[in-house]
Amino acid sequence: MNFAFYLISGLAVAGALAAVLLKNTVHCALALTVAFAGIALLFLKLGAQFAGFAQILVYIGAVAILVVFAILLTRGSETPKDGVYSKFPLTGLAIAAAVFAVLGWAVLNSASVLPGAGNSSAVAPAVTVMDIGNALMSRYVLPLEIVALLLTAALIGAVIVAMHEKEEAK
Amino acid sequence: MNPLAGYLLVAALLFAIGLAGALTRRNAILVLIGIELMLNAANLNLIAFWRYGPHPEALTGMMFAIFSIAVAAAEAAVGLGLVISIHRHAHTTDLDAMNRMKG
């Protein structure tokens, strides 16, 4: 626990709050990028370089751009007249607060038995990208293939779903 | 404080913020943003447990997080494609206005 951790988590939480609270949808997408960057920095601070850079590539590079494209294609940047929140925002807030209370209570109650308190975990585990590649090509090769299939199916599915249906109209 | 507990608390806070966004916003894209935040909070938990767990050299948590990132990317692509398709049919992304299943 040090200053860098508090700074990075403050950045991530502030970005997430802004992404959820701001009125203009484009500003929400930009704040979401800040939150993703904060989470990627937390990954890097945990010593997971590959996951951190994958997070930057996939989320900041692809998902944030997709969100901005979707906002602009649906003209979502115009603030609606009847507010940005649904009919029962207090119910949703109460549910989210209850979930956070339960999670935080569980974490704080079990803090003494969680691993990581001792000196042995002070040094980050030395895991190189080569280790990850070896594991992906040996032990995790079947999940890797399934993910490749899933990504192909999602790509084709997304294109078909979002495609113009001019032939169907006549 | 235990470092792992700090990361778990941050992840719980991010999850709660994402859940609040998904439950309270009207715009379908903002709901998807909330879902993305929740997925990221779960990934943070996985990486934190990998880092402070007993066997980090086994790479289990790391692999789980990497596959989770890939699945979340597929989810985002299909979800936003659906939002664009619905906007073309119903001319709105307001979830409260979408109250019929017929196109």
C-alpha cells in the first residue's frame, strides 16, 4: 500500500464515476477511457505486464473506439429531454450500494486470512511473456482455439446484426 | 492494510459503480459501459489473486484474465452491433421506450 496505489485507484474510480454520471454520452466514453487506463495501470502495478498491455490494446484501442462509433451512429450525444436516468434510479442505486456493502464487508472481514500479508509476496512473480506464450501453446491451447472461434463468430455476428437490410424490405 | 484487500476493495467499488450505471441509465450504450466496468472489476480481482496467491508461476489467474478480456471484447462488439440495429428499427436507444418485441 503506497502513494502510487492510491493515486492510480483514485484515477480509475474517478474515471468510472464520471463515465456513469456525466450527461453528455461522448464525455462518458472519454471518462470510460480514463477508467480503462487506470485499471491497466493497476494491472501493471500488480506485475502483470502482458495483461496490462492487452488491456490497453483491447479496451482503450478497440472497445472505447467502438463505443464512440456506436454513440455517433445512434446520435446518442444529444441529451434527451426527459433526463438521462431511468424511471427508478433510487432502486438501482440502492441495489448497487447494497452489493458494495456486502463485498466490502466480506473483504474487510477476511483481510487477516487473505494471502499477501507476509514478506514472501513483496516481490512480484517473475513471469515473462515467453512463459505466457508457452502456457497458451501447451496447457491452454484448447481454450485458446475456442476463444479464436468465439471471436470469429462474434465478428461475423456483429457485422450481420448491424448490416443494412435493404433486400429484406422489398 | 493487506495489499490484496486494497485491490479487492477498489475492484468492489468499480463493480458497484458499473452496476449503478447499468441499472440507472436510460441510454443502452451507457448500460453497456456499466457492464464493461463490471467486467474490468472482475479482471482486476483475477489479477490481484494471481499476484498474491500461493502459486503465481502456475499462471492460472493471469490466463483467466486474458481469456476474460477476449470474451469481453466479443461481447462489446456484438452488444454495440445490437444497439445500432435496434436504433435503426426503433429510432431510439432509450431503454424505457423499448417496450415491444415486434420490430
